[in-house]
Amino acid sequence: MFGLFKKSPEEKFRKKVRKGFEASVKDVMPKLMNEPLSDGLMVQAAISTFYNAMRQSPELQVIGLLAQGWIPEAILDEELNRAMKKYLK
């Protein structure tokens, strides 16, 4: 029964990107000082670091070559916007 609902490669990629953004934010949480401006900048820097690493990753190029009907770079950009909205309120 569960085999019928396998995730597509696109869904798996989205999940991996979301987890990456979540982990990068989680890494800076202990360093936050309860100051909205500096905390926001630290979170934004963490998100940006992960985003840039993914953009330059050879893995992204391979995924792009194998993708059928979806564009990994566009998904990465969508997930970046989602993460910024989620973590920078």
C-alpha cells in the first residue's frame, strides 16, 4: 500500500533543500542574542551560505541533467524564498 505513494525526484529534492535550510538556521540558533536586527542578519547569512553552496554544487548540475520536467535551480530559488519568509518574519 505504501509503495503507491513514492515521492518523485522533485519532491525528494525539495525535501533535501528544506532540510538544508532548516539545519543551517538551527546551527546559528545558539548564537542568537535576542536582538532582532543582528539575529535576522545571522539567520539570513546562514540561509544564504547554504543557498550559495547548493548553487555551486556539482550535485545540482547532475540533478539538472537527470531532471525531467522540472528545474532544480528554480526549485532552489523557490525554497530560498520560502525559507526567508519562514525564518525572517
